[in-house]
Amino acid sequence: MPVRTTDDPPAPLTSLGPFSSPGAKPTPWAATEWALRRIQKFHLCTVRRDGRPHVTPLLAIWALGAMWFTTGDSEQKARNLDANQRCALTTGTDTLTGMDYVVEGTASLVTDRATRDAAATAFEQAYGWHLTREDGTWYQLGDAVRTGNVQLYRVQPDKAFAFAAGSESSQTRYRWG
């Protein structure tokens, strides 16, 4: 599990949702944060200008107290976020048991060089050789983040969920601010 430092934002308020099994306990934020840091594939949900949803799989990371992802400036998700910054990132298991996660928040385009550099380093640490070796699927993505050749978004969470399914089900809610 990650070690919290004084630079980390405060942990969210945690509560057990109404769709939990009797006697279920909330998933601690530290466990959810650890999962968000290690999971490599997410789905981003944005809203088109006409109100239709748009969902796409992508690389994302939990780092520096927020979710982060990249895209090209002409991609649908970038156009959607120009009009409506609200979005959700989801991830989890593809089975009937296990954990699923949802992070809802506001996406902002990051242009600050120091922040882009920190995020690029976090992507490289999270995805390893996929970004850093010449045979990696997204080789040089870290460099593209640093130079601004891709758009970098920071999603400030305001609400998140951890859904546990199995012999005992639980719906844990996390709220910031």
C-alpha cells in the first residue's frame, strides 16, 4: 500500500453505500488508492455536445492526488471536455467477483511544464517498459507529455466508488471537499 506523505491531499470522507450486504465494511481509501495506482487500463466517460455519452478505453494513472490521462487535441474526448469538463473514469474486473472502481470529477487541461514533467514521470513509473523501451506499445509517451505533443488532463475527483462483489458485496463511497 502507498505511504502517505505530508504533500498528499487529505484522504476523502469514506462511507458505506446503501447497496451493501448486511455487515459489510467500507473499503479503506488506502486500498482503493493502491488499486488505482496499479491498474493500467481505464474507461473514460465524457459527454458530447448533444448530450450523448462517449466512452473510450485509455491509459490513466492515479498520482499526485488525482487521475491523469492523455489524448490528441482533435480526438472526441478532447472536444467533449472543451464543452463539459465533467467526466468519470472506471476500471475493475471482468468477472462476477472482485473489485470495480469509479472516479468522478472535473478534467482540466494541464499546460504547466513542471506539472507535465511530474505527470510524465508518474506515467513512466506506472507503465514501465511500455513507455520507456523502444519495443514498448506507447514508447516515448512520457516525452510527448513533457513537450506538450499530447494533451494532458488532470481529473480532480469529487466522488469515487469501490464496488466489491462476491460472497459479501459492498459499495464504498469517497467524497472530497
